[in-house]
Amino acid sequence: MLYVGGKWVAEGEAAVHPEDRGYNFGDGIYEVVRIYKGKMFQWDAHIARLFRSAREIRMNLPWSAAELGTLARQLIDKNGITEDDDATLYLQISRGAAPRVHDIPDSIEPVIMGFARKKERPLAEMKKGQTAQLIEDIRWLRCDIKTLNLLGAVLVKQYAKDAGAQDCILHRNGIVTECSSSNVFAVKNGALYTHPADHLILHGITRQVVIDLARENGIPVYEEAFTTDFLKQADELFLTSTTAEIMPIIAVDGQPVGEGSIGPVALKLQDLFEQHINASVLV
């Protein structure tokens, strides 16, 4: 079951207004929330980011955080997700439908859509790792806003696939930013390095959890820009996201990272993350 513009509809029955600004302009925002054992993970952080994204694109949301939380729980229940299930929940808000003009209409009602689906965790892949390709970051300059404008991400992911890699690592003039839909970390001499959470990357929820877990467990973290040359000399690389969790990168541009296998820091963080999930879903 999907929730679309105030109505519950079956999948396949949802309709988009031809002048919906999300459809015409990508004028909207979204969040993807991980569900572990039937419970939402880091919901408060996700909903805070959703409201921040709305403010940054000058969209006034007519719902409170509590109302969106109620909707999220209804989506979980109506889609048969139980305490035995892992899943994802998707919320999307477009600015709404109005005659097609580029400026923002004075009076317009946002349209919300949401669904929840069972989704297994990528545990086997996390133990195997992925390959990546270095690609120029062609996206816009407000990557900190989680908007519906994802064509740049789509293209760079396809460029990586065309090159025989599973994902891309993006850079702007040699400065590493993030991946197509995830944040990236380099490990050097036991310390983590990741681009600062400014306008050039998304302020990842899993990224922040990993930073907090690392610092709480004595792993140094440096939120500072680094170059592609530094990346190529890293002992380990891994990406983080809601759905990929902590995914090691074992090769870049066809060359092995470190020993070409998952390193000890990534393994340690995966274990800490697992402990954190278990503690969180039991609350």
C-alpha cells in the first residue's frame, strides 16, 4: 500500500498530476529510512534532515514531525512488515501541482507519497566488498539538500558501470567528495578521513553514526577534504549509506586498495555498527 496525497492506494493505482512540480522540475525532497526488525532506525535524524531540506528549498511543510512519524508507522503496518522483517521506508514530498512556471507559486500545497518494502540487508556483499571508478563530480553545488534531482547521480553511477565498476567515487578537480548515493571514507594509519559535511556532499545519517562510533571507540576521525592521490594511497576505503550500511571498496580504477580485501578498520566498524543496530531496535 502507498500513501499518495492523503489517500491510501494499491501499488500501480497511484497517479501523478501532469503539472506536479516534482514530476516537471524535480522540485521536491525525500528520505529513505532503514527498518531493522520492524523498527525504524535513526528516524529522528532522518526527519530532521527532511525538514532541513524543505527549508533550504523554501518549502513549507504542513505536517509536524509527529504526524509524519504516525504516517511512517502506518506504512509499516499496512505493508505487513513485522518485527521479524528488515525493510526500507520511502517518503517523498513534491512542492505540489501548479501551472508550469519556473518560479515558485505563491499558494501551493505539497504532495506527500510514501511506501515501505521488505529489503534484506547486504551482509554477504559487505564481507566481500565492491569496486569503484574515479569520476568527475558533475552534480550541482547543493548536494547537502536531499532533493529529487538525481540525474547527476544516475549518470555517474552508469559511467562507473560502463567502466566495469560497481560504484563511483566522485571528485571535483581532484578533491574527493562522495559516491553516487553514499558517503566515502578513507583509512590511513588507522584513522578515518572523510569530506566535511558542507554543500558538496549529503550529510549522511549512516556517515554520522560511523563517525560517532569511531570516536567513541578510539578511532581518530578527520572531517577534511583529501585528494584522489591520497585516496589511491589509502590503506582501506569504504562507503556508507542507509541501504549499503558500511560497504568496503576493495579496488579503484582496477587497482587494489591496500591488500585488495576488507581491512581491519572496516571490519571493526561493521561490528560496532551491528552492535549499535541491535541496541537501537531493542529500545
